[in-house]
Amino acid sequence: MCIEGLPIPYGAPNASPFVEHVNRTLREETLNHFIFLSVDHIHRVVAEFIRYYNRERPSQAIHGTQIRTRNSDNLRRLPES
């Protein structure tokens, strides 16, 4: 199986809304708040943001509840219906 990337038009956020959402969130919640001292510093900050985004950040889709993942035993459990 081969996955091939397709270029998207520049300045067309509707062509890739999920990527645009993540990019905007990364910029607004992290990158705009730092003065980076090196490329390594950028990598560390972005890696920490990705960990936070995937494991601890409240999800808008489930009304601000944190998502429980296999590797995050210390997070709140989703409320039971």
C-alpha cells in the first residue's frame, strides 16, 4: 500500500481544515508566547505541546472533557452516561 501526498492550494484553509485547525491552535496557544533561542528549543516546546494537545487538552467535541487515552492513566475519566 502506498500513500501519496497531494499538494493543497496556498491560502485555501477549506482544502485542509483539520491541519489548519491544528496549525492555528499551535500558533495561538504556544508559538506566539515564546521567544525561541534555538531550533532545539522550538523542537522541545512543540513536542511538549503535541503531548499536551493529544493527552490533556480539553476536547471541544466532548464539551470540554479531557480525553482518556491508553497511555494517560493520570487523566480524568470520561463521565459515564
